[in-house]
Amino acid sequence: MRFLDTKYLIIAALLLPFLLLALALVRPNGPDYEVLERGDGFELRDYAPLKVAEAKVAGGFAEADAAAYPLLLDYIRGRNATGQKVPMLAPVMQEPVGTAGDDGWLVQFVMAKEYPMSMLPPPAPGGPVSLRTLPERLVAARRYRGGWGEARWREQADKLLDAVQRAGLVPVGAPVFARYNAAFVPGFLRRNEVLLTVER
């Protein structure tokens, strides 16, 4: 009997990498957008309005994510004014407030599109989470794989800014870091993007 238990454990251990790979390759359920054109290393997308739960936190790039993520997770898990759980979509977005994040970071969970704002539970009174609707907008998106480090994101953001300006588009606001996968997905399989609102 002990031999069979060991055999099943070995099989499970061998199958686990394939399961993680399958989860990483499944296209995450994200917000609605239409790809208008493809530029030099980026897509130009027309995003429909989307609802976000967001928290503004202080600290550096990595510290901000670590501080905001539990707050937003509590909100969708029912620690809100009504105790209602709500689903979210990918990606989790993070953008600097002020110059390069000097005044903190805004971290956002995208809410499920099936929920109008009136159906979303209000955040707990006086808490750090708030709800907002982002309007329809034109977005330049640059996709890349790899870890979630700040240096890699800034490198990709600089490349996107250069490409956008060469294409004659005008940046509006700061680049946004968007991550689509769970933390257990290996870095080389993660889908990450830099999103930048632009005007023609």
C-alpha cells in the first residue's frame, strides 16, 4: 500500500509542471478592447470603459504591490460594506502617482464586466479601497514576458514611449504596469504589458 502511495506522489510531482504550464498558457479573462493597428513593438487598442477597485499606497514599486494587493483582495473576498464577494478580471494594474511614483502608486483590480457599478459592493467606509470607472480610451500596449521587477518594466516602458512618439501619437499620463498571471507562474511564462493612454 505504501508503494502505491509513493507511486501516486511521484506521478503527481511529474504532472505538476505540465499543469502549471497549461494554466500559464490559458488566455486570462480580461477587459474588452479592439486592436486598431499594430505598430513597431506595440498594439494600438480601443478599450471599452471598465470598472476598477483601486488603492493608493506609498513605497517603492515592489513595496506598493505588496501593500495594495491584500487590501484589494480583501475587498473582492467580501470585506466590504455588504460582505459580498465579487469576481475580478486580469490584469492587475499599477501606475505611479506623481513623478515616477514619488507620491505613491495606484494599484487596480479590474472588476468583472458583468457587474454594473450599481451591483458592486461599496468598499468598507473609511477604508483604503475605492471604485472608479475608467472611460473608453485609446491605449498603446507593449507585451513582454519575464519577472515583475521595476527595472524590466521601466525598460519596456521607455521602449513603448519611444515607439509611440515615432508613430506620431501623444502620450497621456504615465505608463501602467499590467500583469496577467498568478505569482506561481514561472517568470518566462508570465504575460506582462506596459499600457499607455495616447491621443492621435
